[in-house]
Amino acid sequence: MPQQDRAYATREAILRAAAREFDLVGYDRTSLTAVLTRAGLTKGAFYFHFASKEAVAGALIEYQHDLWVELRQRWHGRELDPLHTLIGMISESADRMADDVVLRAGVRLIADREVGYPGVPNAHLMWEKMVSAYVAEAGARGHLREGVDPDAVARALSGATLGARLISSATTGCADFPGRVRELLALVLPSVANDAWLSAADDRR
Amino acid sequence: MPQQDRAYATREAILRAAAREFDLVGYDRTSLTAVLTRAGLTKGAFYFHFASKEAVAGALIEYQHDLWVELRQRWHGRELDPLHTLIGMISESADRMADDVVLRAGVRLIADREVGYPGVPNAHLMWEKMVSAYVAEAGARGHLREGVDPDAVARALSGATLGARLISSATTGCADFPGRVRELLALVLPSVANDAWLSAADDRR
């Protein structure tokens, strides 16, 4: 392996080992020693790539941020109606979270920082605003039941997906997260979309 | 104040001060010094009542446990139909959580232990089983839509209330938790209860 490839592989091994620890026990309880043991690396190899545990966490948070941007742009580009776009994005996010421990760790890191302590949870509020905007757009296109409040739907969905992820992680290592998210959408959607949208969606299946 | 009353007041002051710290930053980040400063007490006064930070946390967890038992028994005793009992219990729990920092701390302590790390979240699973049993009982009485799976409803509601509590705590100190829970129930209930139950519930309002 050329030196550059080896350096890349080492960096990836560190990220993956750190992701596994962060995903299991969170940032505070993750020790550098545990990460190095898991990756089979020395402190020297670690510090060649990262200045600190905090720096690895930063790289993982950046990774999840880039993935969401890509996912949002891709679904936006499909030009489906707003509710289908939203359902598609939420379902794909759940599938990826179940499959990708690196993504899961980044999401946990950012959520732990934001929801465990008082303050303004920026990433969370951005997500809530995005959901609300899609639901409002669905309203403008005449797809909603009367009286549906896009902000209320966004609050309910964002809380519900956060809680589902936490429980799914603690009980099944996130394996049942996609199923939990689909159950949730199936329960909430009939109160949000009107009969015309729902029967058109049924026909398309 | 007689000595016994004074001792009782000191114990309460410690519990309340510790509850405020645990509620804000969680168990791991709560320092005994911060609790003592908040309560205006010395280490000596603290150790007269509690052996450790862990012991105070234990007392708070016990407090929330006793409250749930009382609340469940009281709602059970009203002999309402199962869905009304469930909605009443969930709504009252949310109201109490918003009002009572001691309760809130106990709930956070037990949830942090259970959902932040891999393992079997017993308190959570018990709650899920309870919700599932009420929904199944509603099914037996003919109050549900066709095809409703009580376990799926329980999974969705328990995840959703956990997430709503975390977000509400981080953003509003739990003040908007009752509103979030009612929004959630309003979104989920029409997919769970059948039209007969829903219109009877509307009439009763």
C-alpha cells in the first residue's frame, strides 16, 4: 500500500473505532484508550491524524452534516410532491442510521450536546423548520386536512424520531429504527394528509 | 422549628437542589459542590442525610416511581374506557413533569441510565407494555380502527414522548412539554381510535 493510502486507511480506522465507542456510550464516557484498543493503533498513530478526542468528534459531526446536505439535495431534485419528499427523506435517513455506525455516531454526538443540556439546539431546530416548510408547502398544494398546523407536525415528528432513535439504539443497536420510523409515519400521516392525497398515494403503490 | 422538622427541611432542600442540577446537566456532570451551593448547605449537612450523590439520585428515582404508581392506580380507579384512561394518564404525567422539577429529575436520571447506553431499559419497556395493554383492551372493547397493532402504537408513543421531553427540556425547561404531548396525541389518536369512539369523545367535550 502506498504511504498515502496507508495514512488514509489509518484515519478511517480511527474514525470507525471512535464512532463505535461514541455510538455505544456517548462522548463523555468514551476514552482514547478504548478507541485505540478497538482500532489496534498506538497513540502516536492517533495524534498523527487528530489533535484530540474532540477533533475526532468534530470530523464525525462534519461527516453526518455532509450526508444530510447530500440527502436533502437529492430528494429535493426528484421533484416529488412535498409529503412524498418528506417521507422519503425521513425513511432513507432511518435506513442509513441503522446501517452506518459512523453516521449514527455523528448524529448522537450532536444530539447529546444539544438535548442533554439547556440551550438552543440548532441542528434540531433546523430539522424542525425543514419539516414544517415541507408540510406548509403540502398545504399550499391542497394536500393537507383542514386545520393541520405544520409547526405542530414538525414538533411531533422531530421529537418522535429522536425518541425512537434513542430507544432503538439502547435496545437493538439501532437495527429496528427504520421499522419504528415507518410505524410512526403510518400513525401520523392519516391525520396530516387529506383523503385525496392518501388515496392517490395508495394507488401509486 | 423542632429538630425533626429542621432535619426534614434540610433533606428536602438537598433533594430539590440536586434535582435542579440533575435536571439541567444530568447525573455525570452534576457536582456535589454545585448542589451544596444551590442549597446553601455544608458538606456536613449533606452527609448527615445522604451517603453520596448516588444516594440522592436513588431517592429522586424512588420519588418518581412512587408518583407513577399513585397516578396509575388513581386513573385505573376511575373506570373510564381504556383510551380515555391512557390519554388522561399521559396528559397528567406531562403536566406534572412541567410543574415538578423533583419529578423531572427522577425521570431524567432513570432515562439517561437507560437510553444513553446499550442494555435493557426496564422502566421504558414497562411503560411500553402498559400502553400496549391499554390499547389492546380498547381493541377488545371495539374502540380501535381495523388493523391497529397495540405494540406499534406503544412503541411510537413511548419514543415520541421521550423525544418531546428531551427537546422541551433543552428549549423551554419542560414548560411546553404538556402542549407537545397533547399535539402528539391529537395527531396519533385518529389513526388509532375508530370513528365511533372519536365522535363519542367529541360529544363528551
